[in-house]
Amino acid sequence: MILRIIIYAAILYAIIYALRGIFGSINKQVNRDERGDGSGGDVAADDEMIVCPECGTYFPSGIGIPRRVGRERHSFCGEECAQGYSLRGGPPEEAGP
Ligand SMILES: [Zn+2]
């Protein structure tokens, strides 16, 4: 009698634990989506790979550093690239062949 109650309690606990894991992962996804829509709408989705206009490195847009240069908005792979680009006011000059 008591043993059966304990088994039921254990099963119930396992179900709750599993559900909490599932809902936990859903909540994380929702938070990521909300963060992407937060600002202006011209920021790319989280996991999209974009090119740093300064050094040409591919990186996920989620870690990019947004910087307004002149009339355009760019995302850079790092603070150094953002500074270099904005100080020059444009893309780096192509070296001759
Ligand atoms: Zn860069």
C-alpha cells in the first residue's frame, strides 16, 4: 500500500522533472527570439553568419558590435574593428595586386 504511493510519487517527480527540462529549453528559445526583435528590426537573426566589414571575418551576428558609421549601420567582429572602421569612416582601402 505505502510502497505503491512511493512509486507513484517517484513517477510523478520524474514527470515533473522531465517537463521542467522541456519548458526550460523552450523558455531559452523564446528569450533568444525576443532579443532579436528588440531593436529597430534591421539587426539580423541570432545565428546568422555575417562578415566583418573591417577584417572580413565571418562571425555570428549575435556577438557582433553594432556601430553607426556615417549614414550606414555595420556590425563588427570586435571593438578594435569597429573603432578602426569608424575612425577611417569607411571600408579599408584595397591593397594593390
Ligand atoms: Zn573584424
